[in-house]
Amino acid sequence: MAQAAASTCEICTGGPGEHYCQQCDQLFCGNCKLSHLRAKSCKNHTFVSGRDINQEEKLLCTDHKESFLFYCQDCDTPVCRICSVEKHSRHLMTDLTKSTKKLRSELAKVIELKETTSRQNVNTIERYTKAYREEVKAVIKTITEEGNYWKKLIDKKVEGFVKLVQDEEQKTLHNMSALIKVHRKDFENCQQWQKNIKEMESIADVLLLKNLKKLKVDVDNIELQQVPERSSVSYRNKKPLGTEIDSLFGELQFK
């Protein structure tokens, strides 16, 4: 996107960027403008020319100084009453206000759905965390009780097993905490977008349409990660007849 008026052409980067394409949001020099208009898909694009181009405020049609009333779906641009007849007579045209409201409504629904999903993901991870910690406590208790059964002969082995469980617990809880941060960030982003949309209510339709399109790009770029399968831990008892410490204990399983 062009960053400043009267800069260089964004196509050849050599000539002066004195022509601004309203549909492409780019600055062109004279030669690149002619080449651009020769393209079949760009022949109906409209330009603003001059060294002091204001790319931010486009509330009136630059050709006719009239308010934008329609939205040309073929050219993806707002048009005034005269342009709708002269340049877009056979194009698919809709009311600008209705088109903007429709996009706003559709975008709000997408954000709301993603907000709901991200909130559910956070809740799911929190439930998983609680269940996992309960399992960890149960496994540690089982290991400790079996260690007491063998008294001093297996105290060292008990400590080793407990450490394995606790180490794995820390790694797993760390991963779960990181997942919660990711999904909570998605949830917070959705809330902020909802706030942004509400704050746009007083903006002129043509600017609102542009802002909504930009916001839609941000929303579409977020892909909510699927919550992975819940981590779990278990312990299986066994009481062999042998006397070797290793053979007295069951096996830890982490998933």
C-alpha cells in the first residue's frame, strides 16, 4: 500500500507516483497508469492525479464531487450516482449502506464464532489441566503407598518414580499453560475486534467499508488451533515374587 503522497511509482519504482488507483490502493506514474488501464480486469479503475494525493480521506467521488451511493461488486469499489451510469452501467451494483451493513454483520458473526470457539478451547484446556493434576496426585499416592510397603529397600526407587511423574507434570502443565495463553489471546483479539466494530458505527460508510475490509483480513488470518488430546498419566501395580527393586514396581505411562 502507498505510504505517502507524491512518492515514487509503486510499479516501476522509478517514475513519480502522481496517479492513485482507488481500486488497487497504489501509486502509478503516467506510463504505468496507461499500462494498468489496458489490462482487461483494470480498464474501469478510477484514478486520482496530482502531487498532493490524500489516500486516507475519500468521502466524495473525485470525478464528480458527489457522495458515494452505490457499491460496484464487479469493480469492488464505491461509486457515485453519475459513475454508476457512466462507468459501471452494466455492473452488479448494490446500495453502499446496505453492502457495508451486510459486511459488518457477516464480519461480526465470524468474530463471534471465533470468540466462542476460543473461549471453549480455553475452558477445555482448564478442565484437562484439573483432571490431569488429579491423576498426577492419584499416581503419586499409589507410588508412595507401594514404596512404603517395601519400606527402606525401595525408598530410593519411589523417589525416582515420583520425580519422573513430577517432572513430566511440570512439562505438561507448562505446555498447557502455553496453550491457554494462545487461545486466550485469540479470545481477547475477538473481543477487541467486537469493540472496534462498535466504535466504527459513527464513521462514514465509505470509510467504514474500508476499515471493515482491513479488519476482515486480520480476522481471516487467524486460524484457531485445535485443542490437542488431553495429557494423562497412569500407573499399573505389580507385585512380583523376586527381590530386585526394579522388578517390584509397575510402569509409568505418559500420553
